[in-house]
Amino acid sequence: MMINNQQSINSIEKISHEIRLRIVELTFQSRKYGAHIGGSLSSVEILATLFHSVVQNKPNSIEERDRVILSKGHAALALYCVLESVGLLSKEELDTFEGNGSQFLAHAKRDITKGLEFSGGSLGLGISYAVGVALACKAKGINNQIYVLLGDGECDEGLVWEALMCVKNYNLTNFTAIVDFNHLQADGFTEEVMNTDSLFDKFTAFGFKTIETDGHSIKDLVGAFGKRSDSKPNAIIARTIKGKGISFMENKRNWHHGILSDIQYKKAIDELNKWNSTDGE
């Protein structure tokens, strides 16, 4: 389903803008509960490109579908909004986000019929699960692809690197790791907590074909996914900005999780609409 024509890229850019607005709307609606908005905003284009350009959903064969596994569990809101954009979730369902009795909370609950492949939250577990899925699919001779989205802060976890060694050991050519490289985690800047600035070199040393790209450029992301190797595992280091698109959130640690006031909500929506209007000129 890979696309690279300008009209399709423009379409995904428009969808990404709508997803950003929806993330802000749902964060505001969640009121006292708030949401993990910063990392959700940094991962919008990555997830939008995957679901609108890369993955093969194969609805008539649920076992043979491509899998998108969210190891970066705090970006569940972004994943929900992208799944809504492809019709796997309804607006009515997602409007219950963070409400009492809702299925859609800060961390995703597994429901493969809705595109939720993994019950996320504990960092490092999603990629380990993804390796198991890739191994099982390979053993069954299923011709599909497994994509897993990690946070750069998540890469502090030793479990991540054990999983990556396993990927190389079994030469899982059906496996692609994507790192949302926004330089921030809950405890601060990654360079200060655990410097991961050499992620490209690390993934390459672990036997992956590694590509570094602009994680907010649909065109560049499409190009990166299109360059995947068929003979080794793949990794994409996507350079992003936490809180992308909203001035008072960008590169701000305290917006890892946040609650929007009425004034902040209006400012965020105004800025996103202005940014989209400017990009369209």
C-alpha cells in the first residue's frame, strides 16, 4: 500500500492535522484526568504514515494482517486517534476517552478487532511482545510485517536491547523498529537522563538496516519505510519534537502528561489551525 505521490502525501498531512486537533480535543475533554499529550503529538506523523501508507490490514484474514505494536505505551491517545481516522474506532467510542467504564484509557487495552495489538504501559514490554509475534509469524510462514513504535526514553530499558539481540539472532526480516526520537522522557531530557544520541550507531551495530529521518515529514517517512531491507531487520530513527505544533508544549517536560485549561485549549487549537493554514500556502 506504499504511496509516494504528492497528492497522497498532502492527504496524509491533512489527516495528521486533524489527528492533532483530535488529540487536543480529547485531552481537554478528559478534564481532571488529562492525557499523555506531549509524546502523542510527537508520534502523529509516524502513526499516520504507517496506517495510511504502509500497513496492509487484510481485513478478511486477521492472522495475516500487518501488525503495528505500540511499545511506547504513553502514546496510546495518538494511536486511538489514528485508528479512528482509518475507521477501526468510531467517534462515539473514542469520545469516551478516560471516562468511567471506557475501554479507551491512558494505556491501551488489547483488542485486535480494533487495531489495538498490545496492552501497553510498562516500557520495554511492547518490543519484547513484538519480537514474539514476528517469530510466530515467521514460523507459520505468514508473509506480513511487524512494526513496533518505541520512545527514545524507553530505550533506557535493558529489555529493549535483549529484544533487539533476539531480532538479529533470528534474522527477523519481517520486523521494523521505529524510535520516536523526541529527546524527552518523564524524568527530563534523554541526554541528561541516559544519553541515547547514538541510537543510529547502536541499531546498526545490532545488525539492523537503520535509517534516520524527519519524523514530522510525511514525505521523508514514506521514503524511509520504502527503503526497508528484505535481508535484515529494519530500524527507523524518527527525529521529532515532543508537543509538536503547540508552542507552550514543544520541548517541555511538564507536558509529558497534562491537563488543559479553557485558555490553553483555545490557544492550542488556534495555533494548530494557524500552523496548518501557513503550511498550506
